[in-house]
Amino acid sequence: MTGRVRDPGLQPERTRLAWRRTTLTATVVAVLAVRAAADGGSPAVCAVAGGLCVLVWLGFLAVAHRRTWQLSGSAAPPPPLAPRLATVTALGTVVLAGCAAVVVF
């Protein structure tokens, strides 16, 4: 097996595009959730909800940027996503999905 060169084909590009689509979706959800929170009740609740959405979005953006940067380096496969980052990304996705549900309903 030594001496074989990895040919990733278009897989890194597809993965990079998937991260960009997911980041765009998260951005839209965060903006709409902040807007819905601003239209809501008390200013304190609006500030906390808006801040939470922005904080989750920034965390997700940082993870997505790191992963796309790792994909663009070389033909070697990127290192696996650390369990802590995977957990943060999954929780952030769940929080943003909750924000999206609040916006829809």
C-alpha cells in the first residue's frame, strides 16, 4: 500500500460546496431569527435571543471555515473532525433549527 498516491477526484470540491451551502443556510436562519426576536416582546429577551443566534452562527462559521481550509491544502485527506468540534457543530445546527422553527411558526 505504500507508494500509492491518493486521487481525491472532485470529492473535496463537493464537500467544500456542501459546507458553503450549509453556512449560507445557517446565515439566513440566524438573520431571520434575530429579526423575529427583534419584532417580539421585551428588549432583554430580544437581546438574549439575538445574541445566542449570532454566537451560534459565529461558532458554526468558524468550524465550517476551518474544514474548508483543511480541504484546500493538499491531496492528503483532511484530519477527522475532532469530537468536540463535531459536538459543537451538531448542537449549533440543532439550535439554529430551533430558531428556524420559531421563525416559521
